[in-house]
Amino acid sequence: MATRVTLQDIADALGVSRNTVSKAINNTGVLADSTREKVLQKAIEMGYKQFSYANSISDIKSPQISQTKAAGDIALFTGSFLNNSHFASTMLDKFQYEISLLGYSLTMHRVDSSNISEMSLPISFSTENTKAIMCIEMFDQAYCEMLCELGLPVLMVDAPVSSYWRPLKADTILMDNFSNIYTVVNDMKKQGISKIGYIGQVTHCRSFYERFIAFREAMYINNLEVNEKYCLTEVHAHDTKYREYLSIELSRLDDMPELFICANDFVALDVLYGLKKLGIECPEDIKLFGFDDSPESKLTTPTLSTSHIHSQIIGYSAANMIISRIEQPDLNYRTTYTETDLIYRDSTRITK
């Protein structure tokens, strides 16, 4: 009997890591097209059969041709303008590409404040030919519940905080909001840092809430005290006034923590602005950690330590979840987390 070919066999034959082979075989992660093609070709040559996203070797060689076409639209509902400074832009490119292989089109619809207050659908949206709805930056619980009653599959990319105790009839995808914050607190403790605070509107969305909970759990696990005055979590509009709000709150502190963990990079940049107004230098006087790895995090001075979100993995996973829901509407509702990577830069002055 022939020996079963494993991922490690393919990795050894090519002189690459098993993780690289896994990404190519499972069509996940970010790989150069040439690397993915090389791995797939070697897998075919070696007789590997367990391609998780194909029904035959012909699917591997030409997936865009062999896939069965299924006409229909997937509607994107968003509560904010999406731009290149957020993971959503790259994620949507990958999502649109994946659904287009199956013959689906993406339509985009802006949900404004009047839609939410009136519980009305965007004028551009029609249920005709729409097969599913994907929501990004949609954090009003009642409105999301209304969308879930339209009789269409719904996928939430992040979700309202209240969906924890009022579950939505929808699938949900989030990034890992916990692991890197645990690691940061642990690493900082090893550096002798114990006074750590958190900044960000906790109830803004599930991701912000989970990052706050991760901060508190990490402090507890490391036997560090949470000083509530270092936690600036008041509900406040995330617009240009938020920067001024933070500046005022920072000026009211009679002393500063050694590190602020921020809900995302843009909050961290607003904190950096407020600290500079007070003559407080980062990282000399205080360290900062953000989240999202936005382009701005690499350009600011100091460069910002952060968590990198794999936008393409989110896009691929979102497409997989929403198509499987269209094809199998009776599946149990699922919550999926995608990995994030810890990146230390100048704002924490720690390298790993």
C-alpha cells in the first residue's frame, strides 16, 4: 500500500515550512502567487489528495473555471465610509474576488443615521436577486436584528456589544482580540512595568469590548492591579471631538501609567496627540500599544506597536462563511476568529 503523503512531506520536498504548505493547500493566509502555485504543483506531483477547497485536481489547477456559477448579489451594509486606512478595504477586495469565482456580485449600501432611526433600508437596496447580507461597522443592535428578520443570510464582521446577551440570527467573524494583549502585558511585566491603563470606548463594538476584557484578564493573570483612573472608557462619539475629549481627560490625571493599551491605532494616535500637548514623550515617559496595524501606525513618530490584522484571511473566511450559509441555511450560527500578529515598534521600545 502506498504511503500517505503529508503536508510535511511536501514541505521537505520543497524546502519550505509546513505552515507555508498548509496556507497553499487550504487557500488561507497571504502567500505569493508563485509560491502557492509551486506548492500546489508539487502536491499534485506527489499524489496529495486532501485539498480542502476543491473537489478534484482540476479544481486546483483552474479553480476559477471549474467552479459552478451561481447568479446573485451579496449586499454589503456599512455604517461608515470605508477607506484605505482600515483593514476593510483589503478585506473587501479578497471577499469580492472569492465570491466572484462562484458567480456572485457585491453591492454596497451606506446605512445612515436616518435609516437607523426610522428602521428603514437604504434606498439603493433591493431584496430582489440578493442572496445574503454582510455587515461592516454596523453596531446598532435593533437595526441588526431587523436585518436578520429579512429572511436572508446575514454575516456580521464585528458586531454590537449587546449581541452577547441578545444573540443575532447571523454568523459573526472577528479577529483574535485577546492573545496579543495577554502577551504585551506579560512582556511588560518582565520589563518591570506594572502601571498599565486602557483607552477606548468599551461599548463601541464587540472588538473594543473584547480588547478591554483581554486587558483586565491579562492584568489579573499577571497579578497586576487595575487602577480604574487609568481606564478612559467613557462613551463618546468617535469623531474629531474624541481627540479633544482625550486631551482633557489626560490632563486631569494627577499621574500617568507606564503604558496605555488602546482600543485601536487611531485611538492611540489621539492619545499621542494629547500626551504631546502635555509635554509627555512616548516612549520615554509613557509607552503606547494600539491595534489593527493601520498604515498610519508605521508613519507616526514614534512608530506604533500594534496587532496586525490579516485582512485577506478575514475576506476569505467571510466569503467561506457566507457562501456556506447560502448553501446550507439550517446550519447553527457560528462565530469565527481569525489570527492576529503582535508587532513591537518604537512606542514600546521592546523587541522580540
